[in-house]
Amino acid sequence: MLACSVLALAAFTLTQHSAQYSVQASAQASIPGSSSFVAPPAFPTSAFPTYYRAAPTQEPQPALYDPVLKKTYPLNLTDPNTIPSNDPDPIFYPTPLANLSSSEADTVIADAVSQISEIIEGDNIVGNCSKCVASLEIAKNVALLAPSSVPEAMVSLCQTYKLHSNTTCEQDFEASTFGAIWTQVLAFADVGGLDGQYICNSISTTFCPAPTTSFLNTTGLFPKPKPANVSIPQPSGKRVKVLHLSDFHLDPRYSVGSEGNCSSSLCCRTNANSSSGQLLLPASYYGEYNCDSPYDLGLAALEAIGPLTGTGNGSAFGWVTYTGDLVSHDPQTQLSRAYTEYAEDSVYTLFKEYLRGPVFAVLGNHDSNPEAIDAPHKLPGPLGQQQSWNYDHVAGLWQHDGWIDAAAAQQARTHYGAYSIKNQFGLRIITFNTDFWYRSNFLNFINTTDPDNSGMFSFMINELQAAEDAGEQVWIQGHVLSGWDGSNPIPNPSNLFYQIIDRYSPHVIRNVFFGHTHEDQVMVYYANNGTMRNSSSSALVSGWIGPSVTPLTNLNSGFRMYEVDTGNFDIYEAYTWYADVNSFHDFNNSVIGPTYKFEYSTREAYGSPSGWPVDAPLNATFWHGVTEAMQANRSLVELFNTYQGKSSIKSPNCTSDACAAAKVCYIRSGSVALGRQCPQGCVFHLISSFV
């Protein structure tokens, strides 16, 4: 935090300025619908056709039928009283290079553990990083010869050398959690090279420093050079409403009256307790700050959307952007394929019921199993297809609900849940799976010198080039943000993505959307890979980070709507609504439910302070101007900080020069390399143990 204060203070002192309808700009934003919505006290039983019997004081338990898998999910999958303690799904190992007997495999393991122990305890190799890499070389041999024996050895070494608590060692390295995944990493990674640096840093930041961004040779990266004189489409004067939802995180195992302020893991569960063992905060019907979304909160939000956005009574959204994460933040031992599929089916069913307009969704890091794990197709044999069950499932659901066509569904099956589709207004929406740059997808540590080991960005480039050739405009949607403070993605894919943004913006890519942090944030991408970020003339495109429906952690629940011009697909207004989680206990046994209410208009909040014209779009130039205004006006930083936490009483303040400078730097950082240049230690990090 001292580094944050000193560096940020220095940086801060360097600079000190589906129905369409016709619109006329006004200095004062008008609310598109009601100013607030009070949810009814009872769960709307019409949301699902049938239910299992549940206690009157508990959350409902739909008897959910999956139209793709042709099955009804059993009650014990989501019953708060039958939370599992192990993941029953298939475990994938590399094919061993030798057919060892059990005794031979035991010998290999014993020798490896002995050698690794000698490396750790001895003086022949100096330094934690060198010791870790040398240990990986030993472990790789075991992963190739006796892969199924690796997880148990990893748990043993973790516990012996107190890398984590005994329980955490089991949760991290048991075969049924991430042990088999780590075995794949050891087998296929270049553990003596850059891959090993990433692996050791991931296991413990005390082992190896975080690798920096590698040089990217862009020769031949793009099919065609960027046109010399790109033209920006003109606005049509016709606007359409677009809803941005993110991070629903449905918790069907939520238990009313359980501990809402537990000492570890996800709270509001029958198996979660406070540090004292006493019940400190009985979970309300609608949620708590340390809990994911119960059905009652999710339905209250969805019921509020129509009246608040003015899309009820026959009016519809042009479309809905959903930037991922449906599944609750359970530890891996409590997750399964079936639980993931349940959340996908349930939340998309609710979207279909309550949201008027097509939904274009992406997968979040929690929308897989094991959590955050997605395998590149180039892994050998079945290892390259180990997550295909999930891509097949969501592609089927999206097509079944009428949101994408058969061609886009086939793309989603092939490209890790990603697809490209042109909507009814002529905008092309390109989605991608951000697990292929997420730090917790351990399979990303294989072949880290290739920033596109999965082929995900080749797919994106091909789609963008086709869009440019056809004169189309594009919105890009992902889940894990590409930058901000640089803590979420690994550097090389983030750098590649920034180069893609630079090449195809602003004439093709008009806006970018993410979720993941649960906070209300924004990023600006600049020309020349962000090397010149002090001028509005180099601002290319904005990355909007949507507020979450879930309150986890210490946030309010919220959502946003954009008013979008159908000529240039710029955003001309953005409205955000929230529900105050601190008030939820007032509605236990009440005749009313929680209130979702208008929080702010982006134009009204930031337009006048930044001197922005009332008829100009809220584009990257606008947001750069906001950062300049924030440098000159501390109160604007504090306002941004308030909205970042959705007006939560739990949000930390941002009143120092250090915090203000860091906030400006983060907004201007769309990649890991740029985010890491910002002073560290000045972000909320309210959900670091969960995201």
C-alpha cells in the first residue's frame, strides 16, 4: 500500500479537463421507466412449471426439466440439506508413456517425492524459484509415467511443507478437484521454461515472480493491414434499449436463517458457520453481502427490470448482453457437471420468461467444471474435448430459447462456447471464452509462449476481418476483463487481445463488454497498444464492466441498460439500478419485498463535469475525458468509487491522492501490462477469494 501511495501520488500530480424511437439530446437525463420497483413478497410460482416440496420458510426448489439433456434434475442436487462433499464427474489423465505395475508406480512416486524433498530442504539449489522449477522437472517425469499417482503425491507434499492448510491442500490437489488438471499441466508444459515460471507463481507467489508480457510479433497476425483512413459510421438518430446483466450466480442451495456472516467459503449455507460457532447473522430471504443470489433475489431483480427500464407492456429490449457467471461460488468439492448444467438451464429459463428480447450470453469462469477449467482442443485425445459437454449444453439451450441460430450454435460447440452472430439491427456480436486468459485456468500454463494456444483469438480475428470486409460493426463480449489492475488474466493473451482491439477499432469494434469483478467499472483502449494514454485523440473504444446481480462480496445487487444508436451502435446513455442489501432484513415476514431503484445516469453523472456535449456518444473519448476530469476534481473520483460498489455501505472510500490516481490509471488500462504499471493495492478486491 505504501508503493500505491507514493507512486500514485506522483502519477496524480503529473496531470491536472425492440422498439426504436427518435430522440433529442437533453442536458438532464430522463429516467426510462419507474424510479423504483418494490418486489412482491412471495416467490412467483409461475416462474417454473413444477416444484419439489420445500419448507415454507425456505427457497423454492423447482423440478427443473432440461430440454437439451431431456432430464429432470433431482432434488438432492440443490437441496440445502444434502450438499455433497465430492465431485463425482470423470477424471482425465494423460496417457502414461509406460504400462507400470502398481508397485513400479509406487517406486516412481517414492523416488520423486524423495528427490523433491531433497531439493526443498537441501542447499544444492538456491532460491525458491529455482527450487520450484527443479521440482517440476521431477514431477513431470511422474506425470508422464504414473499420472494417476500424481494428485496424492501433490497433496502429501503440500501438507508436509505447509504450503496451505491440510484442508486447502486437499481442495487444491486431490484428483477429483484440480489434481488431475495439474497432472495434465505437468505432463504437457515446458516446466523448465516460461511455463514453469507461470506454474510456480500460481502455486505460490513466493516461489517465482509473475512473468511479464512477452514480445508479440504481429507480422502476419492479421489477414489485412488496417485501412489507412477508416471512417466512423454516422448515427441514425434511432435508439434501441439494450440490457446488460452479469454475474447472476444463482445459489439454489441458499438456506434462509443459516449463517450469513460465516468465517470461510460461501455463506448462507447449512454447512457454513461463524468463527465463534454461534449464529451471528441469520440469512434473510433475499440475500446477504457474503452470499450468492437466492432464487428470491434473482426473481426480484428480473421482475424489476421491465418496469424500471420501460420495457414492459409490449415494449422490448433490442437485445440483452449477459457477460457470464451463472453458477454459485461453491468450493470444487461441492460442484459437478450436473450442478453447472442445472444453473445454466435454470437461469436461462428465467431470462426467457422475464426478459423481452434475445439474450446473447457468454460463459464465465464459474460456468464450467472443474471451475475455471477449459482445455485447448490441441491437447491429445479426449483431453482436448474434456469440456465439450458444456459447450454442447449451452449451445443447445441458446438455440432452444431462440437466441442464436443453428450456425451460431455449431460455432459455440466448436469454439469453446464462443460464437459470432448478426442481430436484427445489423450489429455483429462476437463472444469469446475468457477462461483462455484467466489465471485460474491452470491449463493456460501449457505453451505460454503462444498467446493463442486455444485458437480462440484466431476465431475472433477471422470474424472481425469478415466484418470489416462486409462493412459491419461489432460488439465484443467476454467475462474476465482484459486489464484494469492486471490481476485477472495472464499477460500474453491479454496483450494479443489489445493488439486485436487496436487493429479493428474504432471502425469495426464499437464497444467491448465484460463482467467478473461484480463491480461497476470501465476501461479505455488506446491506439498503439496503449503506449499513449494521456490524450483523448488516441482513445479507441470502451470496455464496459457490468455490475453483478449477486451481492458477493460486500456489494449491492444491480444491473444496467444502454440506449444505443442503430446507425453507429454507440452508447448514448447508460442507466444503472440497484437494491440495497443492507435493507434486506427489513423484508423478512413482510408484506413487500426488496426495492430496486434508479442509481444513476452515466451522462448525467459524468457528462457535465467532463464538459461533454449533450448530443455526443458515451464512447472512449468521453471516458478519457472523464479521467481527466477526475484528475482535476476529487469529488468525481469519489462518485465513481461509490457507483463502483453499487452504492454499498460496505465499499471502501477513495479519498486520498493515491487512490484517485490509481483509479484513473486502472480506467486507462485495458491489458495486464498496462494494469501492472498502475500502483497496486488501491482496488476493492472485495471478492478476491471467490472470483
